[in-house]
Amino acid sequence: MFKGMEKVWDILGEILAIVLVLVYALLIINAKFQFIPDGTLMNILQILRTYGSLLLVAVVGLEAMSKRNIVFQIIFAALLVLIVVFMFFPETYQNFINLI
């Protein structure tokens, strides 16, 4: 499923890692010195901090799964979908727990 995409995931993972390090550094420095005003830029940085980590985990996981067989790739993709669904639709998680 992801064969041949290992280099693409590798490059994307490296870029995301660098961007996330810069975002975290900016937010930590801003917490002390407050040089970024509240507004659009701060909102973008907060969104990158929140969802960037999940995106980085997904990209690195897809890179690792590109070397594995199709069963592991499907399991990883299903777990990733489960995380995203529960993250964006928390009421789905509550309904799922109530069923159990």
C-alpha cells in the first residue's frame, strides 16, 4: 500500500520535525517575552502545536509501515483513523464507550 513512498514520508517527516521544533521554540520564547501579538499568527502557531504532533507521528508511522507488509499497514492506518475520528468528534468516543 505504501511501498515506494518511504523517501517521500522520510522527507516530509524531516520537514515537519524542523517546523515543529521552530513552533515549540517560538511559543516557549513567546511565553516569557511576549513578542508575538494575539491574533492570526498566534492562532496558527497554536494550531500547529496541537495538530502538528499528530501529523508528525502519522508521517513517521507511515514511513515505518512502508517497509512492512500490508497487514501492518492496514492496522496502522485503522488506528490512525480511529485517533483522528475520536479527536475531531469526541461525542463519538462517548457513544463508543457507552456501548461497552
